[in-house]
Amino acid sequence: MDTSQKISKLLKWCREHEVEIDPRLDVAATATGIGVRAKRNCLAVPATLVKVPKTAVLSVRTCSLSRHISPIPYGHGAHLSLALALHGELALGKRSKWHGYLQSFPDAVDLALFWGTDRSHLLSDPQGISDGEEARAWLAGTEVERELRNYESGENILLMITTIPLSSP
């Protein structure tokens, strides 16, 4: 799907869920995906640019997996709970209430947690090292590596994800 189709679906989803976007804003394709910018050089400050009703907010409490995820108020656990909620909705695809919104997300996000986990480069160069693996090697022995290995930071998140049923909304 091209970016203009993604934008159309996103804006349709916003209308259907009563998300109000200031008409002075332009949602448009950028070199890296979808961007939002002012149609004019300046907007008065303060200004409310987007109004999102509670019913349109994706959270641990509103996601399809809400009965399987315990709300955690803050810290790494809260981030992981929300990430799991998001993962569940992404896994549901078009069946998700948030599909029109989620389909506008980029296909890949460069997060240190996942550096070196993509092995697809080995198909073309079995001896090669990926950029992610090289970047992960630079983190060896640092506080960042310790955080990445911490349970609450995601060491066992894949185990948690595989124990949750995604077949029913």
C-alpha cells in the first residue's frame, strides 16, 4: 500500500472515531513515511491541534487483550504492557478497532532492543554481520546492554507474547 492510501485510511479512521484534526494542519507523505506539518508558516500559541476522545485511545485497558494484561502504572513494566497491547492489535490486523490508525505506522522502528535480532541478511551473505549485530556489539558491557538484558526491559518479552492468545478479539 502506498503512503497516500495509508494517509487516506488514517484520516478516515480519525473521522470515524471522532478524532478532530485542526484544519490548519496537513497530513502528508514524507521521505520517511507520514508527517504532519502546518499549512502556514506559523500557528498561534497556545493552540489545540488535535482532539482525541477517550474512546479512540489505545491503551492496556482498551485493547483487545485487556483481560490478559495487568495495568502497571509506571516504569518498564508499564512500557512493556503497552507494547504488548500494541503488539496484540497489530497481530489482529484488519480485525483491530485501531487498524486504520496502526496501518499508518512505519514498517520498521529502529530500537536498540531489537538490534541484531534480524537474521534475514544471512540469506544473501551467510558469513556477513548485520548493522544491527555490529551496533549491538558496541553496547557490550555498557549500562544500555544491562538495561536491555533486564527482565522488565524486555529480555523475556517474546516468552510473554507467545503465551497470550491472539485468535479472538
